[in-house]
Amino acid sequence: MKPKNLADIFLEELKDIYHAEKQLLKALPKMAKAATCQQLAGAFTEHLAETQTHVKRLEAVFASINETPKVKKCEAMEGLVEEGGEAIEEDMPDHVRDALLIGAAQKVEHYEIGTYGTLRAWADQLGYEKAKALLMETLDEEKAADTALTELAFSHINHDAEIEPVAAK
Ligand SMILES: [Fe+2]
């Protein structure tokens, strides 16, 4: 379908992020399992629970504009998840992997923050008040998840990753 107006691209973008969130439901448990730092594993598990809420919220957004939830393949998230998968599969010291997992997860968060920010702005323009409120709730949670990851990286994970090769000698 060729988009004709803002409402059309809003719906297309909604399908894109719906697919992105669904991909994350599969990726986050793997990331939690691969993390060595318990706090990092906990952050991924917590964000998995939030992601389940994000999927439900998106379904509510679809309903609020009288649409049934549909996915549109999100190639960007596929690429980001693949990159995270490399951190899981490649052989490297545990703390280095943790630092890489944080990097991969933050790219995911920033993609989501960009998309939810755009959707919220479009919902505002379109007068989709209910959708706007729901999208803002998720946007705030994505931002908080991103901040939590930054704090973890600074608190000790980047430091541990730096000294790891020395410790391994
Ligand atoms: Fe999300």
C-alpha cells in the first residue's frame, strides 16, 4: 500500500515497531543467559517483562484507532538483534562480552526511542490522544532502560572489560 498521508505512515510505523518488539521477546532471554554480571542479566530480564507490556500496549494502540494488530518486517531490528547475537556466539572473556551486550542493547533502545518518539509526535498531530498516552508510557520506559544500561556500564562493567585480558594472562 502506498502511504497517502500521516495516518498511513503512522499505521505502517506501528506495524514496524510491533514486529521489532516481538523480535525482542525472543532476543532478550538469550541476552540475559549470555550475561555474566548478575545485575546485567537482571536488567535484561526486567526489560523482557517490560517488553511484554510494550507488545500489549501496541495492541491497545492498534485498537484505539480501530485497527487489528499486524506486523511489518522490521529489518533494522533484525540487524540489531543479529549484532547482539554475535556478542553471544563469539569467543571472548566474560566481562568483554558483557560490555558488548550492553552496547548492542543500547543500540536497540535507541532505535526504539527514535521510533516511539516519532509515533508519539505523529499521534499528537493526528489527535490520537489514547495512542499518544500509551506511546509515551513506553517511550519513558525505553529511556529508563537505556539509562540503567549506561549506569551499569559505568559502574563496573567497562572497567572489568578493560582489565580482563591482563587478568587472563
Ligand atoms: Fe520496548
